[in-house]
Amino acid sequence: VRLQTQPKPQPGQPPLYSGTFDCFRKTLVGEGVRGLYRGMAAPIVGVTPMFAVCFFGFGLGKRLQQRKPDDVLTYPQLFAAGMLSGVFTTVIMAPGERIKCLLQIQAATGETKYNGPLDCAKQLYREAGIRGVYKGTVLTLMRDVPASGMYFMTYEWLKNILTPEGRSVSDLSVPRILFAGGLAGIFNWAVAIPPDVLKSRFQTAPLGKYPNGFRDVLRELIREEGVASLYKGFTAVMIRAFPANAACFLGFEVAMKFLNWIAPGL
């Protein structure tokens, strides 16, 4: 978020952060280890229901397209089911992302307007009502709907490729699940980064700066920094994408096996 929202440097001046590792170093030196986890509380509160809703939405999307429970879906159908999960998660994601982004950038600006996620939510609500808390919802949808489609489709595709001939997909080993989940995360973020940059800019902008929404953000970015600015933070996102999503899918597969073991008829 700090890379995505840093201001354009004045002529002759270096940028605030020259890249991912410079941002990491300056954050660590200036704020300590806690600075690397700034804004963590809001996503943590929402992460459990968000992933529950995400996988529920994907399962529902698959069932809506199946005539019989054992019908095998095509990859475009899996993509469509994944997109539905993105719609479901936005309700939870949008306010959490808004609060997280504001908390992450305030330390870099030297101001402390918010004393934590609850204080941030209260101030946003006081300033602009529920719309202030949910600012950036459209951009969150633009990011998560296609990215979630890519996420689940890629995971299912890789699982099929990695399954030995004559074996069931459910018998995949842990390393193969980790590999499939990690690559799915990379494909997800390859699609999600441009709208994520726009979302971060829009959600952290002062009230009224972008009256026409993401169109104003897009025009400003392209005009001042070029098309490459839509991929700000690419390295940081990709470093996170593989291990985070490998762990996510492994957790899901282990949970499903455990639930099927304790309640096979559920």
C-alpha cells in the first residue's frame, strides 16, 4: 500500500521509496518490526468470515451450474463460480481494506490521525456515514471478481495437472497442494494488481479528491506516472502471494478432510 500510494517526487528529487526492499528497510528502521504489521487488526478480524464466504461462494457457484452433483465443470464455468465468490467477499473486504490502507499510510506521512482500527472506523463513519466506511467498494469488486475467477480456475486446473493418472484429485500430496495453491495466488494477483493500485489510491485520498471515482484516479495515474504505475508494488505482492495462498488452500483441504471424517454425511 505504501508503494502504491507514495506521492510523485518533485523534479530532481528521489521517490520516497525506490522499491520493495527500500520500503521494507525504511519501515523497519523508522518504525521497527511493528511497522511491518501496521493495519493488521482490521484484516485479521475479517479474514476468517471472508475466506469462509469466499469458499462458500465458489461452492455455490459450482452447484448453480451443475445439473447433477457429479457433473464435471469446464474451466470457464469454474472461472464463473470463482467470480461469484468475489462478489460475496466484497461486503467483508471493502471496509477492512479501507481501514487497513489508512492505517498503513499514516505512519509514512508522519501524522497520527487514527489510534487503531476501531478509532478509524468511528471517524470514517462520523465524517461520511456508512459510505465513508465502504469507500472503494466498486474498485474492490473490480479487483476481486475477475481475480477470484482466475484464482479458483487456476487452482482446479493445476490440481488436475498434478494428479497422477489413475488417482483421485482428493489424494494429492501436501507439496502438490502447496504448489497449486501458491501458483493460483500468483495468477490471482497478476489480474488483481491494477485495480488494487487504483483502490489503494482512492481509499486513501482526501474526501472529494476524486469526484468521478476510479476514472479520476486512473486518469491521474496514467497522466502523471504512465501505465507502469498500475503495477506499483508488484514485487511485494508476488513475494506474499505464493506462501500466503499455498497455506490458504492447504488449510482448506485439511479442513474439508477433517470435516468429512467427523461428519461424513453433512
